Amino acid sequence: MGPFSTTPLSAAPLAALFSTVLSLALAGVLLWSGLDKLRDRVPNAATLRRLGVTARLAGPAAGGVALLEVVVALGLVWRPGATWVLAGVAALAMAFAAAGALALRQDEPIHCSCFAGAGGRLGWRQLALLPAWLAAATWLHAAPVAPAASAAARFAFVALALASLRAAVVWRARGEARGDRLSATEMYAWLPQR
């Protein structure tokens, strides 16, 4: 074989690479959502009350869902093929789909408290995503994650990706705050100038 010959890539390394990317993407989504819900459980508890959970149980249930999302996300990073992790992915997916189905039966739309309120409304989207979540869990059960990346490196990657997304949000808010301050200084001459 010459120096410029190409050999086709084997399916096993590609499957392992896809499994790694898939587990990290799922971990990022669940970790972002779970940490947002742990930071402020009130919107999620309100959503659960609208779905029929009693006021007494809504707060603890909101915390439990958020904690489960975080635990499953960390499991997807550290033990992506473990049965308990994949069962957690499937359980969360079914819970999200059930919430969507319950929301569709309500007279008024129910706001989704996912991703700090950016999730829109509960309903068809959660039902439509159920097969994708279950397919992802099935894939991760069948195909191993790439051994080249250690669990610590995968965790660092997810943490850095989430921090970068948060930094973008903060940077945008900083620009808006600066614009508000400039506008205020024009309106109120007594404010200190910078």
C-alpha cells in the first residue's frame, strides 16, 4: 500500500465515536435542565401542580425530577452503558411524554419549565421526542462508548460546553445591561458617567 492509499474506516470505531457524542449530548441536555430546575424549583413545581400533582407533593416531586436528571446526566458521562443509566433515560423520557400527554388534555396550555422556561409548552413535542430518547438509550446499550476518552475527560468536555453556553447568555445580558445603563445616563444626568 502506498503512502496515499486510503483504507475504509471500520464500523466499530465510528459506532463508538457516535455513542460517545450521543451520550455527551444527552448528558448535556439533562444536566442543563436538571441544574436549572434545582436552582429554581418553583416553575417546575407550578408545572407539576397544573398537571394534577397536589401542592404538598409538587415541590418535592420537582426536586426529585431535577435530581434524577442530574444523576442520569452524570451516569451518561461516567457509566454511559450501565443499565441503571439507560433505564433512567427511558424513565425520564416516558415521564416527559406522560407530562406532554396530560398537558394536551388540559383546557389551557401548560408552560414547560424545561431549560429555565425556554422550553415552550408541554404537549406534542414531548410525545414526539419519546422515540428518539428510547432509540438513544437502545443505541447506547448496544454500542460501547469510545475508550479513548476517559470519564474525567468526558465530564470536563460537558462542563466546559455548558459553561460556554452559560457564558454566551451572560455576555448577551451584559450587553443589554450596558445599553440600559447608557440609556439611563442620558435620561438621568445625575448618574455617574463611566
